[in-house]
Amino acid sequence: MTENQTWVTEFILLGFPLSPKLQGFLFGLFSLFYAFTLLGNSIILGLIWLDSRLHTPMYFFLSHLAIVDIAYASNNVPKMLANLLNKEKTISFVPCIMQMFLYMAFAHTECLILVMMSYDRYVAICHPLHYSVIMSWRVCTIQAVTSWACGSLLALVHVVLILRLPFCGPHEINHFSCEILSVLKLASADTWLNQVVIFVACVFILLGPLCLVLVSYMHILFAILRIRSGEGRRKAFSTCSSHLCVVGLFFGSAIVMYMAPKSHHPEEQQKILSLFYSLFNPMLNPLIYSLRNAEVKGALRRALWKERSM
């Protein structure tokens, strides 16, 4: 860096270049979606906490998924909503880096939590007699802590590599949040190392876990087909289908966003994919589990009945 170059101290989040009326409409719509996200995931957490029938490894991991979804949405959406109303859409350098770190940490953690949930279903259906031994509370706690730790450490690696880059030129981020790929475009140096690490991380945190999930569900499918009881088969399909829907939405949008050729996805389309990834997925997850999972619906009915009888 030469002496006449100055380090960027704040960025401008361009967001969606729309008319004020349309931005006001989006503010109301996204605020509603965000409220549904907080409400839905909070209900899932409350049901798991209050209903002793849901004190099982599967719902232990589901509670972590709900926490991740609340934190993930809360990291991005409030700033996006504020920018829809404000003319000045600036964010300081340090808060931007912090938002990027939390964005990636929660995303990585959710990937690993979904893998743990698929492994739990694999053990429950394919090895039911050994389930309580294999999926003990000690093992579940270790798996959850490992997921959070690995997700945070991997995000920290990305942030450290970002901080080694100089930002001395453009300061307009063509996104509604400090998304890593959009921030890298503003760096005043070669970002090849960052791009390589992102690709390797995608293979490790997206393709690897997705393959493990698919292998688990192949074994689960064969095991379900061998179940003679119609009720047992329906229950197995109920719990597994809801998890598969969540896995498909999360991994599908993430792979398209980070691993598909960028020439096939213009920047505006990338914003929509990121919006789906950071707002719609956390909102849909509790809806999927409440509609497709008989145990969650039963817990909700018991909670409502208990409230009426008081």
C-alpha cells in the first residue's frame, strides 16, 4: 500500500435498487417473515422444553437447529430491514466483518447439525435395539458441541484470510449484507487464496455432509421398506420426510449459491438466493416440522389443551 491510499472504514450495502414504495412493501413483507421465523422457532423450542415426550436425541438436535435459525436470521434481517427504510445504508468495517463471521458460523453449524440429525434417524431406524447406547446424552452433547465449534472455527479461518487483504478502493457492496463473495470483490489485492479456501470449505461443509446424509437415508429407506407394521412405517416416514425437506432446501440453495458457476447467476439472482438461504429457510423449517411431524403436532395439541384447561 502506498501512502496516498486510505483504508476503507465503512461500506455501503446497495441492497435492492427499488423504488421507495416497493422498498416499503418489502419492509412490511420481510418483517412479517422475520416475525414468523422468530415465532415458529420459539414455539419449537418451547414445545421441546415443556413436553417430556420430546426429550429425545432427535428433538435435542432439532432444538439446536431452531437456535441456529433464530440466530442466523437475526444476524442478517434486522440490518436489511433498516436499510430498506434508510437512505444511508452504511455499515462500519468491524460490524461488517462480525456479521460475515456470524453468517458463516451459523451456516456451517446448521450443515453439521443436519448431518447429526440424519445420523440419529439412521441409528433409530436401522439399529433400534442399540439406539439408547449409541445415541446417549453424552454422545449427543459431544456431537452438538463439535458442530458449533467446527462451524465457528471454519468461519474464523475465512475471516482471518479476509483481514489480510487491503480494502483501499471501492466500498459499495452489491448485496443486502456483508456476504463473503460480495466483500471479496472489493479487495485491493489478489483473492485467489480466499477463493480456494471457500471452494475447499464448500466441499467439506456442503458436499461431504450431503453425501453422508444421502448414504444414511439410503440405508433408512431400505430399513423402512422392511418394516411390516403399517403404523411403524408411517411414523418412520413422518419423521424422516420432514428432515429430508429441510436438508433439501438448505443444501440445495447453498450449493447453487456457492458452488454453481457464477456466470450462470447474475448478482441480482445471487441476492435472491441469499435471501432464500437466510430468511425463508429459517422460517420454513419449523413449519415443515410442525406440519409433517406427528410428535410435534401432538405436543402442540397437548400444550394448547393444557392452556385451555387451566
